[in-house]
Amino acid sequence: MKELRKINVKGFYWCLFKKIKCSIYSYGLLLLPTSYMCSYITFINLIEKSMNSSIFRWEGRPSQILNFFPFLVTFTIIGLIVYFASEIYFYMPNEIKSYVSWRNIAILCAVIFLYPISKYLSLKCHQYTITDDKIYIKSGVLSSKIESAEMFRVKDQTIVKPLFLRIFGMGNLILLTSDPTTPTIKINAIRDVELLLHNVQKCTVAARKQHGVREFD
């Protein structure tokens, strides 16, 4: 399951912080020395900046439903091998039976089963992380690879829902960026893809305003 967490920092404490800030600005200049007042103002600005940042974070992985067909094909092949081996084994000459044993068949089936296991681990170790200002993609089973892209570099967002994924209420989110290293970011097989698209659009607009970036065709 994908986890969608939106941290809302505005509320009672935010209003209380605003009142304290206004009180310090109004009466602090008359009561405190200049050096102390500057320290208070700097501290308040840091708190305000931290409360306004990192209000969105999403983490998720591709659904294992993508491995449905690899597992289906693997189990079909193993089933056919066991079935035909049991049917043909008794009609084989003794010279061939010495080379074709059930132990060798079991080893062959185990080697074939390594393919869906590798597919499972590949998706299990694939992780997406989206914050207010960056997109991270971590992949790799034995060796790890982490790709990242700035949120303000996102140029276009597209939702693709193949029929197989629509049956399970999932979809793919494709992001086109101006980053030369990661021009296309694909977030595959996730639920609530429309909600994620909405949040990515909001974060992109906010990141562009924060960095003073404008998109030109």
C-alpha cells in the first residue's frame, strides 16, 4: 500500500505563533535592546520558514500486481514440466532414465522459479519519494541507485491507466522534467493516482514561486 501523508501545520499553534510575533514586533522594540531584538526577529523568521516548508511528503512502491503475468507464466511452465515428466518418464528407456531423474527436474523448476523471484525483489526495492521540492527514485536489489529531480523542473504530468491496472483501481503517473539526467519520471502502478497528480501540481507551482522560475515554451 502506498502511504500518503500531508502534514498540516496551520491551526491553533500557527495563530498563536502569529500573535506572539506581532506582540514582539509591537512592544519588543520599546522593551528590549537592539541586539536582543534582532536575535528574536531572526529566531522567529527561522521558525516561520520551517513551519511553511516540507508540508507534503509521499512515499510509495509499484504494486506487485505488475508481476502477475511473470508468476503466471512461470507456474504454467513448471506445471507443464512436471505433468509431461510424469507422463513420459515411465516410457523412457532405462539409459535415459538414469540422466532424467526427479531431482534434476526439481532443480530445473527451481532455476526457472528464480525469474519471478527476481521480478518480485526488483519491485520491492523500487521506491518513490515525493516532497515539496524534490522527487527521489530509489532502485536496485544488490546495488542501489538513487535518482532525484527538483520539483520546479517538472514541466508536464500525465496519467496513463492501462486496462489491466484499471481493473485494480491503479494507474501510472508520468512526469516530464527539464532535468537532463532524468527527463522522464515514471511512477508505475499506484493507487489514488489522481490525488497524487493534484498534489504534484500544487508542489510544482509552489516550488516555482519559491525559486522564481517561470516555464517558457
